[in-house]
Amino acid sequence: MNKEEFVAKYKVERHNTTSLKWDLLEQRFGDPDLLAMWVADMDFKTADSITEALANRVNHGVFGYSYVPQSYYDAYFKWMDERFSFPLKKEWIRYSTGVVAALYWFINAFTEPEDSVIILIPVYYPFHNAVRDCGRKLITCSLNYENGYFAIDYDRFEQAIIDSRAKLYIHCSPHNPAGRVWTEEEQAKLFEICKKHNVLIVSDEIHQDFTFDNHQHIPAAVVKGGNYRDRIITVNSASKTFNLAALIHSNIIITDDILREKYDRYIKTVNQTEFNTMGLTATEAGYTGGSEWLESLKNVIYSNYMYAKDTLHKELPEIIVTPLEGTYLMFMNLTKLVPPDKTKEFIQDRCRLAVDFGEWFGTDYKGYIRLNLATTPENVKIAISNIIREAKLLKEER
Ligand SMILES: Cc1ncc(COP(=O)(O)O)c(C=O)c1O
């Protein structure tokens, strides 16, 4: 399906549908009439295979106790093996009600109160919250930043681990909001440092299916032939891929027996219900019949990105756009256009946009914004043209 056909068929009005992104603008931004370009879900209906599978489940009318069928494993394992060369085994898999929930469980299962947990910033803000909420010490290590491109400073990472005696590193792969799809070499270098200092690795791979322009996602547990598996816990989900966030279903992969036993001992104390049947049904249907939908969606997202990047480059070269290797979230540095203290006023009050602000991802990133590109080309055009119009007016006013 081409981009136009995809947008025409799947775009959907989301106001008044209990959508956090569209209906909570007043509560979250103090203004109900902004164009919602923030939180990471999409303004498209999910794949037909998913709506059909859910409808069948609903029409049966019984929602009694359930179990994970073999067909779920078959669909998920095929997806992971064919796309990411990660053959899985049933006994390695656990479930969680969302990736963020799993992060909290991992922190509690694998570290002690007062232990340090390290993250590479800027990064998805629940990483920060999870560490703090669990009463652990949050250690942030900044990524290097050059002309919009983020990369790892290995020396800084190692020094931060040595100084803090960090026990756990939360890896975001692909990285939100830095847009990076980490290469095997980059990951191997990071994990070697973790190994040297006995740091466990939690790898959040929820954005695994959004990679562009020949960038290939390599699961942490596959890096260097699985060399670091004895310290890796992976969590992924079909929820970003197929727009299923509210069905709160994610997969946990723990290949190592000792880590898995430790996790199981912990999880028994906090969670007895492993999954929700609707989440499981949707996930299986996505992995079984959603490939074509996903390919068309990715074309729309990448074309939105190319449009936004090229137009801004031409009209407002002082805005630095971070290259989008992965995820559908475009990070932009506005500091050369607007003083960081005025970013919110500029973006919200003048451009009429609800975005994720850079400081949510790390204090040093005030003056940056993250735009969600999983929406119609029309919305992206409005967002970009509002920014250009207001930037020009701003310059005239100076
Ligand atoms: C890196 C990352 N992890 C986790 C999540 C959310 O996961 P969940 O909705 O399953 O809790 C997001 C959502 O944007 C994300 O970007």
C-alpha cells in the first residue's frame, strides 16, 4: 500500500476517545487546543489482522482464565528470529503489563535499596523515574552530542560506573530520544565495560521495529554471538510497533538460568497475573499478519521525517535536527533560535504544539524538543509550518 492509501485508510480522529495524547492536553499542558505531537503513540488504526483477532475474541463473549497458546510463541519467535536473528526458547519468556512496569520490577529484583543505576541521557523519562521511585541512586551519563548526532563516551560511562559502583545499566535500544540504532560494535564496547565492572544490563527494545535507512537493530542478547547474555535482561513489545499501548502487554526475555531464577523469586512476591488476553491476542495477530501494515506505516513515518528535516534545514538552518536512524520520535535542538527558558512559550503559545520537552529527558536538554512523527503528513506539515512562521516573526520582532 502506498503512503497516501495508508493514511487515507488508517488515519483516525482521536479526540474524545479517552486518548491521553489528545484528550489530556488541558491537564498536561494547560491548553486543550494544541496540536498533539507528544507522547509516543500513533494517530493510525492498528493492522487489520489485529482488529479482526480482537473482534473475534470479543464476539466469542467469554473472558475466562486463559493461558499462552503455542501459536503465540510460534508467531513471536518467528518475528524475532527472522528480523533480528534471535532464536528464542519458551522457558526464557516472561510477561509484563507494559515495559515501564517491567523496568520497575527489574530494578527491585536485581538491585538493593541505595544501589546505583546508570542511564545514558537524554533518555525516556520513565527510566529516571523508575530508578528514583524504587529508591535507588540515579546516575546519569551524557551521550556525546555533535551537530545533532548522539554517540557514546565510553570513558565517561566507565568512570561513572567506577565512581558510583553502579549495579545496573538500563539500555535503550533503539534509543529514545537520540534516534540512534546502536551498532554491534557500540553495544559490545558498552557491554564489555559492564562486564568488567560486574554491571547487569536491562535492555529496553520496545522500538526494535522502527529502524530506517539500512540501520539494523541488534538485540543486546545477540551482540557478539550472545557473549553478554549472562548479564542481560531484555524487554520488548508489539505495543509501539502496532499502536497497542493501552493493551499493556510486553515480553521479557531472560536467557540466563541464574538471572531468571532470581527474577522469578522476586516476581512471585509482587505479581501473580502474567498477562491480559486482549494484549496477548493483539500481539500474536500483529506478529502473524501485520508485516505489510508495518512496512507502509514506516514509509509514512520516514517520509514525514524527510519532509520535516529538509524543510527545516532549508528555512531554519539554526534548528539542529537529530538524524532519525530509529524510533518515530524526532529530537530537535532549538537553542540557537530561542533561549532555552523561552522554548515552552515559543512552542506552546506561539506554535500551538504539544511536544515532549528536552528537559524531561535530562536537565541539560532544555531548549530541545521531541516531535512524534507517527501521525498524518498533514499534522507534520502544520507543525513544521507553524514553527517556521513563528520563528520568522520572532526574528522580525528582534
Ligand atoms: C524506550 C521506551 N520504553 C518504554 C515505553 C513505554 O512502554 P509501555 O507503554 O509498555 O510501558 C516507551 C514509550 O514511549 C519508550 O519510548
